[in-house]
Amino acid sequence: MKKVLVVGVMIAALFALTLPAHAAGVVFSTNAKASLPVFPGNGSVSTLTGTVTGVGTGQPSGALGLGTGGVQYRETTCAEGTASGNITIGASGDLALTWIRVGATAVLTLKGGGQTGAAVAVFTIPAGDASVCLPGGAGPVTASIIAAGVAV
């Protein structure tokens, strides 16, 4: 998992370096948690917690939460899934989220407040919940999400 995290942070940093200095801001989270009532499966994220730190003028920072209408997910297998909906970061108001995951790595985009952001995230479920990935083992999980990205 450390290699995936390092690669994700490196990709985000390289992307940030390609943007004009006046437009780029870095956004990252190290403690986000999303509760999925059924995993793998389809549903709505029941809770989203954590803190996001934004660096740069106007970048969102603060508590992470579910926005209007929440976030719907489709985790077709333990190895891949998608999600979309609205989240909030601090006092940002609704930010439209799209998420595509393969394995532990996800690419996500956020739009709102006149900005668009892209991030790479690491998605993991606790080792004690690994039985949900066995045949017939679908159940609730609280996944950890570490993300780093840029906003313009």
C-alpha cells in the first residue's frame, strides 16, 4: 500500500507542477473514512468523515462530509467500483464528486465553487473486514481514503 500512496502523491505533485502558479492549489486528506452499508454492492455512502487541507488561495479546507443528495456508489467487485454525488469540505457548499476505482487506487474529480479538482486516492478496507470480499460475504465496511490532488 505504501508504494500506491507514494505513486499517488507523486502523480498529484507532478500534475500540480504543470499548472500555472496562479491557478494551482493542492488539496489532500490523510484521515478520510467512508461507510458503505453493503460492500461490494450498490448503495449510498452512509457517513463520510475526515479533514481536508487545501494549500493555495481559495482551496477548500476543513471537515469532510456528505453534501446534498449524498454519494451513491457501485462497487461491482472488491477490485473495482465507481461513485458520484455531492460532498462538502469545510464551508465549501456542495462539490460534485466522481470516483473511479481499480484495486486500491481511485481517480476522483471535484467540481464546485468555480473550481475543478483532480486527485488520486488510496482506498482500503480494514484487514478485519476482508471477509466481505469472499463469496457471499458482502457486508458493511468503513473504508479509509487517503487522497492528494490539485484544484484549479
